[in-house]
Amino acid sequence: PETSMKSGLSVNSSLISLWKIRYMSITIELDLPDDVAAQAGAKGLLDPENVARLIQREMVSDSALKSYREMVESMRAYPDEPMTMDEIQAEVDAVRVERRAQLESGC
């Protein structure tokens, strides 16, 4: 596979960052029914940029789903009973009081 690099300057209202991303050229061969290939081609799904975007989206989605599942499993591992809505509200209220106090003190 062929590898290339692209560089750029990303400017945000409060953040400036330089980035370099390595790109690898890969040839993909698909065996699709004629009608599916025609429809996908008409929608631009077979364009290299769109295929790359679909793969990246799947990678992010898969990672997010894995993180969510790990979080749920860790929550299920707690031996305590689930919190009631009143207990949750009390925690939220306590955090809000703490944040107000930090803002007022200038921290």
C-alpha cells in the first residue's frame, strides 16, 4: 500500500493546531449485484472519499458503542441499589452549589 502525508493548519476561534495525517492508498474490490452497484454509484457511495468517510464513521460508531457497553457493565458491577430520583436530584443540586461557590470565589 502507498502511504502519503497531508499537513494543514486548523484554526478555531480559541484554538490553533498544526496537524499531520498519514494516508494509506488501498484498493478495494467489491462484488455487488448490478442493481446495487448502479444505485450505490448513482448515490456516490463508491467514490473513494465517501467510502473513506463510511469506514471512519463505522470506526467511531464502533468505538462509541464499545465505550457505552463498558460503562453499562461497570455500572452493573456496583453492589449498591440503584439511586432513586430524589438521590440523583440531591447529587445534581450539590454539584450546582459547589460550582456556584467556585464561580463566586473566582476559582
